[in-house]
Amino acid sequence: MSVYVYQTFIIKQEKFQDAIDNLREIKKFRNENFNHHVEILTPISGEDHTYGMLSTYDGLAEMEIQSKRMFDDEEYLELIGPFFLENIVEGSMYTQMYRALSDKKNTDKKNEKKE
């Protein structure tokens, strides 16, 4: 069952271009080197400098494995360190996790057999 990690954060206005460039690098690196998919979400409405990152994993266990792999990877740490420390407003990151709702099983066929 898929797990979605949705993170929002505010980019410092004076660091906007650096942050966007860094976000693109992070997305590319994660998509190419780890077993999950990352999308960067840009605002259409609301706070202009609030951006988001949506990561999709095959399940909770896979999310844990990939998270460990990412934080053991020196090259990845070099990408995210400056991003969080230099480009994001302190205290603005908010993370939520979601699981896909499973499809409802078709019980009509079971009821037809009983009749």
C-alpha cells in the first residue's frame, strides 16, 4: 500500500533562486538513486514562497529503508544540508504522511450466491 510523505516549507525570499536550483538537484538525485518518487510542488494560490515536496513510497517499510539509505549517503547529505540551513525559513517545515485508501471489496457477488 503506497505511502505519501508531504512536506511544506517556506523559502527565504532572498535565497529563492538558490533554493529552487537546490530543490531540482535534490529531486533529481533522489529519483535517480533511491527507490521512491519525488515531486516538487509550487504554489498556485496561498503563500507565494511556500513550496512542497511529495514523496511516494511502496509502503511504510520501504519508506524506512529509503530514509536510512538517504541519510547514510554523503552526497545526499551535502545536497540537503545547505538547502535546510540556508534556504528555508527556520521552523517552517511541516511534514505529513498519508496512506492510500484501499479499494472496497465487491461484496455484491457474495450476496448473489447466498440468494
